[in-house]
Amino acid sequence: MQKVTVRDPNSELLNYNPTGKVPTLATDDGFIVSDTRIICVYLNQFNPEIKLFADISDGFLQQLEGIASGFIDGIAVWVRELRRSSSEQSPGIIELERCLTTSRFASTRALRILDYFEKISDKFDQTPKLAHITLASALGLEIRLPELQWRLSYPKLAQWYDEFSGQPSLQATKPDS
């Protein structure tokens, strides 16, 4: 794993992936694979019994995968917007994504999704599936986004996350603050 800067015309990532997006996987045979789901399909070939991503036979997992993907997309937009200089930030975008219950938007995207995950968290397990990994990755961005204070309001989700994120693979890829 290599730390890279995205959205930078001088990023080393552009030598591998012209889209400049992460995740990007360079395979042993020289191919560049990008987009989380495509990378998971590629990795799944090494052990097809794992079934990392949802298929048509598991509607709940497909639903969870889709909503977790939307959640991490919103968190990523929020983080990127806050990293811009204050004169370039869009207050409307930040307000739409943020998790503060004092927001003038009573139901921001992050809060709606967190409410949903809290309600169904008893159906989650500890099996590493794309849906679970995506959700844990989004929740773990609290390390880079101090405003993402979700733990106190969502105790069941926090309990699941704390257990799930203890897995060695998640610990090895935990982001720096």
C-alpha cells in the first residue's frame, strides 16, 4: 500500500491510473484495476468461495452495499470540500453532507444513513463483505473528519464497528490522521 495525493496534477498515482482515483490496484501481470467493485471482482477470483460482494441471491446485502457506497461517497465529498481553501468551499455542499443535528437541514444525508444503519445493525455480522468493508471504511473516516461524531448517537453501530474494525486487514489499512 502506498500513500498518494489525489487531485494533484503531479500525483504519482497518475503514472498508474489516468483517472487519478483511488483505490487503484496494480496487478502482478501489469494491469491497472480501479473502482472498488471491479477490484473486488478481481480479488475474488483467488478464492471464489469467499463471495466478497453481493450477488442477486442476497437482496439485503445488495441493499447494504448500495447504501454503504452512497454513505462513503457523501463522506468523501464532505472531506474534499473541507480540504479546499475556505474561499473555494461550498457551504451548501458541506451543510448537505455533515452530521450535525444542529444543522438547518434536519436530515442530512449522513444522518439519514446513520439512522438507517443503527436500525438494522443487529443484522450485521463480522464476515468481511464489500458492504461491511465499505461501511467500516466510511465510519473510520472519523479520524480525518472530526465533525463526523457519530458514536454517541449510534451505540449499536459503534459496537459493530469497533468489533469489525479490529480485524487484522482493517488494522493494517487504517488511515493516518
